[in-house]
Amino acid sequence: MIEFQYFEGCPNSMQSLAILREFMTIAKISEDKLEIVLITNVEMARKKNFQGSPTILINGVDIYTMKKPTGYSFSCRIYEINGVSTGKLPLSFIQDRYKELLIDKK
């Protein structure tokens, strides 16, 4: 299961969702495997261990940290990818992390 977590107002959320959907199309993963979760307040962020907007979880694992989330952050998320700060994960990063998670499951 893939979970996309975000909150309204974060400028990278919808672009990130589009990139995630592109990945799913390429990987032939059906849309019913995607759960989109709108984080509406700090309490929900705490309950979901929300790491910031956007966050992508695969089987409960944050694909950026490769760990199950702990704690929470109700803020826009910034990633460090190859020495560059960005608010959205590149398609190639999502593909690589998905493959790593599949290998780890075997």
C-alpha cells in the first residue's frame, strides 16, 4: 500500500502527487493501491506521525528516511537529494526507493 500524506497550502504537494502517480503508471501499480491522506490539523499530524507535506509511505515506511515515522511535523517538507534542497521527490528517487523496499521484503 502506498500512502500519500499532505496538507493544503503546501506548494509542492500536488506536483508531488502527480510525480507519484506517474511512478505508479510506469510501475503498473493500480490506483486502488494509493491512499491519499489530507492532514487537516496538528492533532491528526501527531496521530499519523506525519513527517511534513508531502510524505510518501510504502507499507508504512517513509521512502525518504526508509524508516517507520516517529514524532511529527505539521510543516512543508524539504528533502535533501544529491546535495540539493527540494520540496518534492524526483521520479527516479521514488523508483529507486520502491525497488529497495521490494528487495528488503524478500
